[in-house]
Amino acid sequence: MNILLIGIQGCGKGTQAKILEEKFGWKHITTGNLLRENIEKNTELGLTAKKFMDQGELVPDKYVFQIVEDALANAKNGTILDGFPRNMEQLKYLENNFTIDKVVLLELSDEKAIERVSSRRNCVDCKKDYNLLYSKPKVDGVCDDCGGQIVQRDDDYEAAIIKRIEKFYNDTSEVISYFSNEGKLIRVNADDPINTIQENIVKALNV
């Protein structure tokens, strides 16, 4: 099965995708992580993407298409697309190159999203993720696993989050309407506990 997870930042797309990947073996493809990998490796694509991400802007489609094409080609047993497509141009590309069976819209208020995302922290060395709301490190600012420094990413500051939420509504509302009209859209309350959200997704997908 090929599904798309969609929703504003902080709605839990990544968390739910990881659970689905472990449970069903579907490959989790997230454009954000793929772009950050390119940034860490200082690739030409990564350096270009960083300029946009540091300003809280979404990376232009032509760069996103490059990494999505390779990722989709390597997904053989089902796919979980996370954060793509965000707009109608990306949707056209996806429809011409891939088949999506179901779309899960994780619905969350702007206020809750900002609270969640601005609380994110990451280890600069081993890349472990933390959240000051519910998964704090044992020692403030120090990674539990490797002792590395824990920092807040530039794109997790409130001003950058607000810009991306606004961009999401401006660009993605048409995508949501399209999949709704196609009968593929599933709406799930993303303010429920993680296990409840997962149960509701699995039930709606009928898997």
C-alpha cells in the first residue's frame, strides 16, 4: 500500500510513519530528512536547500523532485510519503509518476503545533531527537546516548514555524481538496495520544 501523511508541522507525521514502517514494512520517505542528509553531506543540492530552510522557506519543487524520484525508485513493498506533495505542482508530478492509495490528514491546531515544534531539540553528534514537552534529556543540553550537545534547529524557532504553517495552508488546501474529491482522504485527530492516533489510522486504512 502507498499512503501519504499530510498535516502542519508538529502533527506527528514522522512519529506515525515510523510506527507504520515497523508494523507493515512500508518505506518511510520524508523530504525534510532527505534534504537534511544532503545538507550534512554538503552536496550541491544540500547547500542550495539550506539557504531556503534557514529562512523558514520551503525548498523549491525542482530540487525536491530530484530526491523524491530516487527514493520512490527504491521503494518496492509499499510507501509512506511524509510531507510531499505540498502543492498542486508537486501533486501533478506525483500523479504522473506514482500511485497513492490513501491520504491521511493529521489535524492539529496551530497553537499546539507551534508548542510542539518549538520544543524540539537534536543532538549535534548522534542526531538523536528530543522534545522538551515529553522526551527531555536526563541532563539539560546533554545527549543521553553520546554526551553530545543538544541544540534547537534553525527551522524549529517560532518565527520559522509560523511562516511554514501559513505556507502549508496557502499551498496545500488544494491538495487536500483534490484527494477528498477522489475519495482517498482520511481525517484523523492528531491531538489524541500516539497509540490512539495509530489505531485510528490502521482502522481507517483497513489493514
